[in-house]
Amino acid sequence: MHPNPTPARRLWEAIEPLHALVYFAPEPAGAAKALGLRGWWMCYFAGRVAPLGPLGPAPVTSMFFGFAPRMVARALPDAWKYAEPVAVLGAWMGGAEAALERALPKHDCEELAGLLERAVGACRFEGRPLAAGWAQVQRPAGILGRLWLAATVLREHRGDGHVVAAVHAGLRGLDTTLTHVATRAVGREWLQRARGWSDDEWDDASQSLVARGLLDEEGRLTESGEAKRRAVEDATDRLAEDPVAELGESGVERVVALAAPLSRHLVDGGAFPVPNPIGAPRP
């Protein structure tokens, strides 16, 4: 966990499991497979990008940032041969709502969903294609669907900003992944496999970061590397301030008070693992 979390980071930590359950629960991928999609990763890439239409691998690799290009290319554009994006979107969202219904305790989420939707209304989407796409999705009728969609827009808004911050800092997707591993928040074996990089690619990027003075020979962050990583995280927080400013201090505190217990329930019940490739902590 960040030693001195900003309101933007506290907001993200509180709601991230509510969004990211979709990557660990069986319902979303199961619904996508029922349409004909093949394999979990095809379901993931198609589901996450479905609001933007039948995209190919190049723009998706750019937006998702940390994945090896060939991993994306194994899923897209082939996914669209089996199902149209609108059908995938419906399946993915329906699966997300079903997963929350199963995994969360009975709880009145009306206030929390309303607060998150208010925060979404303050977001700006310049240079944030994933967030912009999800922001155009029609609001579901069900309260858990509304909750998941609002958390998703806020999450992708922050994530798009994180990509901007990393690129501005001179880091590629694999570089950012390596510096994430170097924080010890997640292990190499898990994250390398999840992002599709070969040993040679990983080691070449590592040596490049060593040559730049960001990692030492043991793969740990140097003082310069820690400063670079901190600058990226600080910039990510700054770029996520619009919804925080809309909610205000009391609004953020209310979101955390409502969302953190739900997210902790997901973590403690095993529905959302910590540690995880996302780097989200237990709220």
C-alpha cells in the first residue's frame, strides 16, 4: 500500500475490487464463451474493449500497454468472428453483475452507485480511450450493474491516465511492468506469464533499465528507479483528480466508507486475490 495515499488513490483502492472481480470470477468469461469466444484471454480482451467496437490488436495493445503484442494478436480481431462487440459487451456486463450478486453480501448499494456515477460525470476523457468508451455504455437497470459500470469508468479513467504518466516518464509497457515487479508488489513469474512476455524480452528490458540506472543487477529499484516510479504514481493520482474534486473530501470519505467493506469482503472471501497482477491492495 502507498505510504501516504492521496484521495485519488484511496478512492481507487476502495473500488478497484468491485470492478476487477470481473477478471477473476467465472461468470463474465463464461458468458462470453457461451457466445462462441474461445479461451479466457480472448474473452478478456474482447470484453474489456467491447464498447470501442471491433478493434484489431494494434490499438488494443497501445491502450492496454503492459501486454506483449502477440498475446493481444492471438485474441483480436479473431474474437469478432465469433460474436459482435455489442453481444460481447452485454455478456461481459451481465457476467459482472452476476458475479457481484453471488460474491457480495446483501447490501444496499444505491448510495454508493449514485456517488460513483456523480464522480463519473466529472471525468474528462481527452487521451483516455478506454474510459471514454465505457462512459458511453448505457446505464444498466440493476443497481449492481450500475455500481460495476461506474467503478469501471473510474478505473479505466485512472488507468488511461497511468499510461499517459508512464509514457511521459519515458517508460514502455514492459518497462512499467518490470518496475512494478521491482516494488515487490507482485512476483515476476505470475506477472510475466499474465502479460505474455518471453524470458528474452523480459531480460533484455531488465538490462536496459539497469543501463539507465533504474534497476540494479538484482532487479531491485535503484534510488533513481524509486524516484521514477514515485513520479509515475504521483502523476497518475494528479490525472485522476477530476472525480475526486467533484466528490470533495467528504464525498471521497463516504465512498471509502461504503465501498471498502465490500471490497474487503471480496478479498477475504477469495473472490479477488491479493497480491494480484493489478497491484491493488486489500482496502
